[in-house]
Amino acid sequence: MDVFDGIAINGLTIKNRFVRSAVWEGMAADDGAVTPNLINLMKNLAEGGTGLLISSFAYIQKNGKSHHGQLGIYDDALIPGLREMCGEVHKAGASIFAQIVHGGVNADESRLELLCPSEMTTARGEKASAMTEGDIALWVEGFAHAARRAVSAGFDGVQIHGAHAYGLAQFLSPYYNRRTDRYGSTIENRARALIEVYRAVRNVVGENYPVTAKINSEDFIDGGVTPGMMVETAVIMESEGFDAVELSGGGGPAARYLASRPGDFKTPDEEVYYREAALLYKKYVKKMPLMLVGGIRSLEVARQLLRDGLADMISFGRPLVREPALVNRWASGDTSRAACVSCEGCRKPALAGEGIRCIRL
């Protein structure tokens, strides 16, 4: 098994084991619609050789938007633009999943009422209301409608976003979720919202369509998700029928680490943020493929992760911002490490409303 070998996920054959992990591009229109710049970015990534592209987090309801320039999938009117984007990716020979999300308490860009599993005051001093079971049901319905739109737009699968302190991750995390009802207290109960979303999505898309998720290996927050909790959640997800999991970590104002973090790597031994979490995952989760993201910069490291059985697919975020054709470069024989130095500078243009790009080019 090699990173350039294909892999099948619920009937979908992906040409290699490289994944473009979802990265907030900041390129969508104010209403979340796809723009020409976003289409061009995804086209370049597909032409660059990556087998599977995962869209940045597409918000499922208007009150779920977390960032300006964020992609939307909350209305049927957005489907034509999404379809055009998928079409360009397919022309280039790649597959594409829609990452679907509700920001929960971190949906401050929506300018609407903030909701959280439990009442809290945000790091910005804003009050968030505890969700009722009716609110949860509306989320579940919203995810199902988003999945229907993803199918209609031509996405090859969906990734339910349960990481980085967004809505479903807040249910999974005891830091955010202090409920004592059937959605809190135990790991099984904290996973209930994610499982209800999965079942609703599966009911819409059918059995022969990839439904995956992204979850945190660890929140990096005192009182948050630990690797042990992650594994217990993943075992539940495997029993439900999720087709794959992408393992990440951190995120949110209270976390010690964001989803990405600064710091250049001098040797291969310094790479792979979540190696220990992947070891734990693979010890207990036997059938559900693992996409591993975070700090992987070398082809030799990516290959070793597969050989050691620690991952089934290798995900990249920032390296593909710097080098959209990284996979093609490696395939051509130039196997030097990714040029990305993890400086986080690519976020600055996105925060300024210009869209993500490497500032070192």
C-alpha cells in the first residue's frame, strides 16, 4: 500500500490517498455563494494531483456562519455555483466532498442569536443560549437538507464537521456541553447529536454514498475532549456506519492550539501532530478508515504512516495553500519536503477579506 495507490470509500474510488483537508479560503460571496476565485482555487488543487478535495466548512443555516467569506450550503439557490465548482474538480480527475457545519456558539459572523449545548459567555463577552431539544432537531434537519444539496450539486460525499469547536464539536466536548439530559453527561449522550445528524444525512443520501466526519483527537482545553474520549466516540461512530473519519484537534478561542499552528519542522521526527492519537484510534477502531491531518510535510513520513498502519489517507491543509501541485511534484520524482513553513501567514489575506494565499510567494 502506497500513498499513490487508489482507495475505495463506500463505492467511491479515489485515485490516490492524498486529501486536501478543509481550509477556510475566505473567498465565498457575502451570502456564501461560490465565486470564480473559489472555483479557480479548487480547479488548481484538483489539477495539482490531490485525489480528494474537501470543501471548506459550508454553513447549513444562516445562523451557523462563523467567518466572512465562508461557503454556504443553506439554500437551494446556492446549488448551481456548487455544481460548477464540483464540475471543474471532476474534469481534473479528482473527487470532492462537501464539509457541512453549524458554528454553534462560534457562529458570530451570522449576527444572529448564538446557541450552544449549554449556556455560556463567549471569550468575546457575548451570551450564548442553551439549546433546546427543538433547536437540536432544527440542526439535524439543517444538516440533512445540506446533504441533499451536496448530492444535487455533484459532490462525491459529505464530511460532517465535528471538530475545531464548531457546533457538533461543542456537543462532544465537556468544556462546552454541561447538559444533564440525554444530550450530556456521558460520552454516549454527548455523541447523540452527531449520531442523529449522521442518521438524518444517511436517510437522505442513501446507503451507497460516502458519509464521513471530522473530529478532534483532543480539544487542548482544560476540561475538553481527550484522546480517550475521542476513541470512545469513534467506536460509536464506527458501529453506526460512518465511512471514514478525519482526525484533527484544537480550535476555538479557549484552545491552546488552533486547528493549525505555527512552527517549522527541521526533521521528519518533528512531524505529525496527532501520531499518538492515531495509534490509539487504530488500536480500537478496526474498520473505519482514518484520514490523518496535522503537521505532515514529507513524502517519506506520509508513506511511513501508511506502512505502519496509522493512517489510510494523508490530509494536507496549509502545504497545499503554498503548493497546490505538491502531489504532482512528488509523483514526478521531486520528493523534497513541502515548502510550507507553517508560519500561518496565509490566514492574514483571508482575515483581510482577500482570500487565503501564501504570503511568501
